[in-house]
Amino acid sequence: MYKLVTISDTIRVPPDRFEEPLKEVVHDVLRKTYEGLMDKDIGVVLAITEVKEIGVGRIIMGDGASYHDVVFEALVYKPEVNEVVLGEVVEIVEFGAFVRLGPVDGLVHVSQVMDDFVGYDKKKGVLYGKESKRSLKEGDKIRARIVTVSMKKGARAGKIGLTMRQPGLGKLEWIEEERKGGGSS
């Protein structure tokens, strides 16, 4: 889920940037520090949208930089367990499919692709149902549900587990077939 969050922090403004406008320097430091960062509480920071407050700078003995308390707004993406998401298959491997969910990728384990025995064709880069003859390949658009989220504070990557084994989930073509009443499970 995408959200705008307000964050407070203390940032360091290096002395070689004192002559630049403070708000621009603070925004630049925040971007370099936060954008792309993953936090289990707030999600993945996508962009610093606004610097709301900049406190008076403090200098610490032995460091020529100034330290400012700041309040800023950030656009974040936080995947939620049970959230239904749309994505695109970006890689097929023997154990499942990696799916791009906007700013992050999730994994649909081979056991969660469909209600069928799933095989893997390495040459074609395809997961396929032995009985249903359905296939999943790179570039396919899918609808899935998030079943697990593992994010570590300060990390640049996390793990998102997905399932496509429920009504209304799967490759968009499969969902359309089922809606029309002509699909197999």
C-alpha cells in the first residue's frame, strides 16, 4: 500500500555545503539517506516529497558539521499481508516466479502458482500446469495476494511471499477465463 508518512530525524549538514540554501541541502541529504531504504515499520521509502521543518543547527565538538532536527514527508510503499496486488512476472526460476509489484519484487513459490502439478521448462523459461496446460512466463500480468512480508530495518531489500491459488487470483487471462466460465482450476 502506498502512503505519505511524516518522519522526524536529525541530519548532518557537512561544512562544505554551508554556503548552499539550507532547505536544498537538507532535502538532498534526506534523499541520499532515505530513498530506497526499507524499514519494517514504514516500508520502502520511494521519495522525499517535502521538508516541513528544519530546526536550528547544533555543532558537536570535533565535528565541523551542523546537526538539524527535521520533519519531512515521504512517499512509501508498505506491503501488507493479505493485500491483493497486481504485478508483472519478471523472472521464472525452477522454484517459482518473481513478480514486480511496483518498487519491490515478490516471489510466487511453485506450490502457490496454481491448483495443479506445476512443471518447469528451463529452455522456454515457463512454469506450466501438467493437467490444465496453463503456463506462466516472463511478462505475464498477474493478480496475487501477499502471504508473507519480511523486512529488516535499514535493509535495501526484503522478502515478499505471494499466492495465486485462490479464486480471483492468478494470471489475468486465467481469471478472465474463469469469469466467463470456461476455465479449469
